[in-house]
Amino acid sequence: MLGETSSKNPRISHVSISTGDICSEFGSSSDFANYTVHVPPTPDNNPAPLHIALQDIDTGSSYKDDDLDQTELRISEEEDALLYKVSQPLTRVVKISPIIIALYRILIFVRIVALCLFLFWRVKHKNEKAVWLWLLSVICEFWFAFSWLIDQIPRLYPVNHATDTEALKARFESPNPNNPTGKSDLPGIDVFVSTADAEKEPPLVTANTILSILSVDYPVEKLSCYLSDDGGSLLTFEAMAEAASFAKIWVPFCRKHKVEPRNPESYFGLKKDPYKGKVRHDFVRERRYVKRGYEEFKVRVNALSHSIRRRSDAFNSKEEIKALEKWKNWKVKVEEDQVKEPRPAIVAPKATWMSDGTHWPGTWTVPCQNHSRGDHASIIQVLLDPPQDEPDNERGCEGSALDFEGVDTRLPMFVYVSREKRPSYDHNKKAGAMNALVRASAIMSNGPFILNLDCDHYVYNSIAFRDGICFMMDQDGDRVCYVQFPQRFEGIDPSDRYANKNTVFFDINLRALDGIQGPMYVGTGCLFRRTALYGFDPPDVPVETEPSGGCCCCFPQEKKRSPATVASQPAYYVDVEEEDQFDVNLIRKHFGSSSMLVSSVKVAEFQGKPLAMGHSSIRGRPPGSLTCGREPLDAAAMSEAVNVISCWYEDKTEWGISVGWVYGSVTEDVVTGFRMHEKGWRSFYCVTEPDAFRGSAPINLTDRLHQVLRWATGSVEIFFSRNNAIVAGRKLKFLQRISYVNVGIYPFTSIFILTYCFLPPFSLFSGQFVVDSLDPAFLIYLLTISLSLCGLAVLEVKWSGISLEEWWRNEQFWLIGGTSAHLVAVLQGFLKVIAGIEISFTLTSKSSGDDEDDEFADLYLFKWTSLMILPLTIIILNIVAILFAFCRTVFSDIPQWSNLVGGTFFAVWVLVHMYPFAKGLMGRRGRTPTIVYVWSGLIAICISLLYVTIKNSELNGGSFQLT
């Protein structure tokens, strides 16, 4: 039955530097002592013709093709078509309508002119009756104009890029003179998945992400998957072992029937007809079988927590009995023989036990020394061995239930990694975990490209990896540091009340940056070039005479090298006579003491090159150079992989400074991408149809505010650090610099937003307005600015593909976030700069709500947070001010309707933007939490006391005098 494990469980190789070398056959206690890993060769790391290509690089040609010079062949029509396809570019620019772009730029110019005239008019026409009100409003308006300008200017050159995966297949996977068998010549990809808390990030969600990665449409031998468990949880580990076992039927099933998406939870939850378009007669039977297997897999994963606890209790009870017996024996010896021996412990530690009867080397359920979240050994577990070099498509699976004959049943390598943690070290959160994976993967698989995903972001489009590789392998692809995919989310309410989809950012801002130097790195769904992460400069960048902090200072440069070669070429380009000048200390300063890691750098750089074609052949690699296998991975390499993820390895190195993910910021993703752009690298934005990846996002108001707080806090950190784009180098393009400046500045807009939201109540209570009177010029300027903004929104909707509702939700949450999370982020940033107080954040929960019948139950869950105080105050003040001003004007002898209309207009503008926040406070069916009533009462009392302090107030000609 499918619920039972197969006769051969996935072998799990475990290496630990703290508790000794331990290895186990999962679920077996007989042979866990044998931990040597033998890995079948794959063509990712050690291509046979590597030395030939490196030898010929200085001659201006990376390979020799003598056959074409010796004979002339008559090419058939099929061969001609293939050659034509091979010569086609892998990517192309899909231009946006020139009319739309022209109108868009004209409107931007019109709005800039209108803003300048409006601000000039505002400064010139001072409101003498309320100078303080006029001054505050003018300061805010100047800042809003500046903030809008630096946000809008980088959007001048939006573009769309498309990929040609058929051309990629023809170029890298079709028979040709250099590759007669048509074996895949694509480069390897290492996929990194990160998780840190098994409670907030359920293992079942992570397992589904892993299954979607293992089943992607990419050469199996070129793909490796690494899971970083920063919590060191046995629950996560055993869930991944279950996922590796279930993958043996899920992955071949996906390949055979070409199902989409390849996340089993999403696939079996599709509401559309799953049998539409399926013509194989065995699809219905096999789908039912696999679905039943997945349901049993879910039951096992969800029961792991209970089974681990029950197993540990049983083993701990035995250990306690043994400890008690040992103490009794000691007591007898002391009483009878008067032997002075150390007293044994009566109580055994509450350990967490693996199924093979050994202690789990990671975090225990009951933490103790060497087994807590911040204090445990490093662990590397090979859950799925690397596949053999040739396809395995001649066998079935599970007897006769599933027929996989003719289907490649190999699985990519899958490795569980938990880096070492000790209390005396700063582990640098997610960035440190990613850098540990970079080093471990460099020794185990060394894919020249790295794709990182959050544990809740699964592969929705099985050919997305090929789309990303198109950018890397295209002409001049060696200048591309990363390819960023947009983030798409599931489980969000249809109205997207709190702008969780972030469509304005992903479909407007990032798409516009794609026309300059490329999109920012946003933390997940990003395909990196490994050498770019290592801190190298891109090709065609002049070599500086003095080291600039990059990795090129580690390796001596060729004196007579052409400017068209890699500027940061490391040691593998050094001539033999220059080897004596090789500075080993500089290498260790950057990459650490691992010789295996250092030697893997040159291989990754070579494998990441596009094919040598035409005029770009000087920087390319020979066709067919990645079709050969590699040497098996031995125990020494596994031990070295464990060594490089130890907590001390990064000491006195450049990891986190100029190598790998950058440390020192909550938003390490933006900083890491910024460092690459600062060196002159180019990035691309890859929008696929269907979406490449999908994930989850917090739809609850409280969780959303805390998420925005974390992002804004990171931006403030960037502003006060050396990563501020204002002081960046000359290789960063001007408009790209402006966009990065905006990243660091936007949280400070909250100060002016908060001030502007309080201006309407001040105006209505005082009976004054920001202008002396509603002058026609003021109204014309205001109308022009508003209409131009609406026009820009319509045009952005046209060229980006988002809806007007999504654009409006973004505007609403801009005000909500500006009066809550952004302001707190600014305060935290000042505290860190002035007082040195470190900023901490809470991991966003990926678990769903308790109400399984309501998909959007979390939307109505109310959790009070101090971030809600200011928005709630603003709402109440504006409502009370409108009512107060209306009553005063109606009962006044000389009513000032212009001041009432002006103040009410701006107060309504604030309230309309605050509507989603107010709706979130009401919960389901308008049930208002008690805390809202409490704060409303406190604010009302404050307003009443303020009114009582007004002495000699009288309604005289509509003026309301405060003394």
C-alpha cells in the first residue's frame, strides 16, 4: 500500500562536527554507522574539456572547429531550420505601445510643471490668518512633490522581456557536431529553500515546495535542491524525508502526464476539471492512486510532531531507568566498599530521538546545552542521492499500480542542511543561512546558478527555470548577475484589502527598472549567477589599479588582458610563471580556508558562461563542454561541506561583506542586489505566463503591518549605512541610483503624511484653512495635479496589466502604512544610529487560519498592536472635526463655508484612504473589538478636555478663537 514506505528508504547521510560522525538509514537501526556517500557522476562540476577551454581563452578563441575548415557539407532543410533556431536570440524585448509611453512621459512632465507652479503659488500666497497651518502644509507639500518625483522618474523606460525556450532547447539539447547525442549542455542550478521555524512555517508547506522543485522541467542531473533549516528541527527533517520518499511517485507522475502546477497540494486542490486535455488511458487511474498516496503522505507529516514526542518519551523513559539503576549501583558501592566515585546523574536529559535510536544533533523539544535553537551542531543529510548520468526509464513503480515505462524516474539531489550555531556567534539570520548554503553547495554540486525560494513559494510553472536560464545563456548573458521573477500570492481575499499582492511594486516599479539596469532583488524567486554572489566584477569592466573591495584583489591579473574578458578573473587565468606570486592569505581572507571551496570558483565561472558563438566567442565556453560526468563525491568532500557551514568558518573573511549575501540589514535582499548593481552588473525581470512561482502572504491586518514595518526598518537601515545609493560608485546608472535612493527615503515620508493627516482636524477645529480663501488659481492647480495623477494611473494600468482597483488599494495602504509602520521604522532607525539599539523582527507566519471552512478566516482575525494607535486616532479626530465644524458653521451668524468645504474635503480624503483600516478593525460582520471602544473613549475624553480649556470662545463671524 502506498502508505507504507518502500523497501529501500532514502539513505540519509548525516555528518556532525559536534557529536561525531553519525549516519543512519532512515527508519532502520542496523546500518546507521555507515555514512560514506558515493555520488554518481553528473556533468555540473567537472567537465572533461575544462582545461582545454581555459587554455585557449587568451588566444581569443575558446575552441577550435577544424572540421568546418576541412569540408563543406550540404545542409538539409531540417538541419538548416535547426541552425536557424540555434542562432536565434534566447530573449527579446517586447515593446510597449509608443503612443502609451509618449503620453505617459508627457503627463509626467505636465505634472512636474503643475507641481512647480503650485508650490510657487503656495509660497507666494501666505495665509496670514493661520501662518502655522500654512507653513506646515507647504513643508509637507514640498516633500510630497520630491517623494513623488524620485518615485516616478525611474518609471520613464518600462519594458517587457520575453524568452524563447524552444531556441534554448535547440541550442543546448539538440544533436550537433560538438554534441552528437544531443545530451543536455545546460548549466547546473542549485535551488536554495530556507526555513527557520517549524511552527510558523509548517513542514507540509515546505514539503510541497520541495516536491514542486524536484519535478521541474529541467535536466535531472543538472538540478540540486538544498533545504536550510535554521531551526535545526527534527520535525522539519523527518517531513523532508517523507517528501523525498513520496517524490519517487510524484515526480515521474508529473513528467509522464505533464501536470501543472507540480505542487501536489495546489494540483489536487484545483477547481477546474483535472481530466481536460488528458488523452492517456491510464491517467485517471494513476491520478487517483497518487492522490490517495498524497493524502496518506499528509497524514504522516501532520502526525510527525506527535510521533516524535511519543518516540522521545519512550526512549527518555528507558534512559531514566538506566540512570536510576546506575545511581543505585553507585550507592551500593559507596555504602559497602566505601569507594569514592563521582555521583552519577539521577535524571537523564530530555533528549529528542531519531527513529534509529540516536540523539537528534539539532534542536531538542526540551532545549539544553548543545541542543537549542541557537546552540547546536552542523548537519548535512543527503535525502536523495545525485542521479546517475543516463536516464532511468525502463521500470515501473510500486508493482503494477503505476506504469512509468519510458519515463525518466531519476530524482534530483536533495540535501537537508542545518548550519552550526553557538551562543557566542552572530549568525546573521537568513543572510548567514544563505551563505552557508552557498559554501556547502559549492563543494557538493557547484551549480553555476543559484535559485533561492522561501519555503512557502513553490514552482507554479515547471519551465520557469528554463526561462531564467535564457537570460543567462543569451548573448552578453555573462553580464547578468541575477534574474528576478515577480512574486505572486495565493489565498488573498478577492478585494485585496491591504494591498498584499503589491502589484504596483512588482508590475510597475520593477518592470520599469528592467529598462534601466534591472530590477532590485526582492528576497525570493531570484536566479543568481554564483560568481556574482562571490563578489566578482562583470565583464568589460576596467580593472582598477587599487583593490576596491571586490574579490579580484585575491587573484593576480593578467597584465596583457583584453578589456573584453572578465575583469575579475581569478587564479585559473594565472600564467605558470606567475603562480609564485599567488597570495594564499588574500584568498583565505575572502573565501575562507577551504581549498575545495576556492578551487570550485573557477569551475563555476566557466560553466556559467554562454556558448561561444560568433563575436562573443572570446567570452564563451565550448559547445558540449557540460555533457560529461563528474567524479563521485566522497566522504572527504562531505566532511569539508560540514566544515564550511560551521559557525567559525566566516571569521576574518569577506563573507557577508563583499562575498555572498550582505550582513547588517533586515532587508539583506535589497542590499545584496544593490552591491551587484554598484559593481556594474545587469539584472533582468522575467514575467512568465503562467506565473513562475506562487506563495502565501499575510492577509491579516496585524501581520501585514508588521511585515511592512520590517521592510521599512530595513530601508531606514540602508539610508544610514554605506549602502545608501547617494554615495554609490560611478557604475550605478543615474535612474537606477534614484530608485535605490527612494528605497532608503520612502519611510521618512511618514513624518509628513502624519502631519498632513492631522491638518484637516486642526483646520476644522480652528475655523481656518491652509489657504486664505479658495482662490480659483488654487483650485485649478489642485484639479490639474489630481487629473494628471489619475491619467498616469490609467496609463500605468495599460502598460503594466494591473487593475485600477489594485492601484487604488496600493494608494490606500500607502497612507495606512505611512501613519503606522513607516513612522515606527524611522524611530527604530534613529534609535539604532544614535543609541546602538539593535532591531529585531518577528518571522511572518505561513500557517493558515484555524477555520478550514473559510479560506479567508485570517482576514477577520483581530490582533491588537500598538501600530494601530495613530491610524485609529486620525480616523476619530477627522470624524469628530467634521461634525464639530459643520455644527459650528450651521449655527454661525456669518458662516465660513469655504473653510468648511476645504477642511472637510481633505478630511474625507484621509478617511477614504483609511477605509480598509477601519474595516479591518470591525472584524467579521462588523464586530468591533473592545480595545477599539477603549481607545475611542480615551481620544474622545482628550478632545473634550481640550475643548474645556478653550476660554472665551465664541462664534463670531465664523472665526473660532483659541486662547
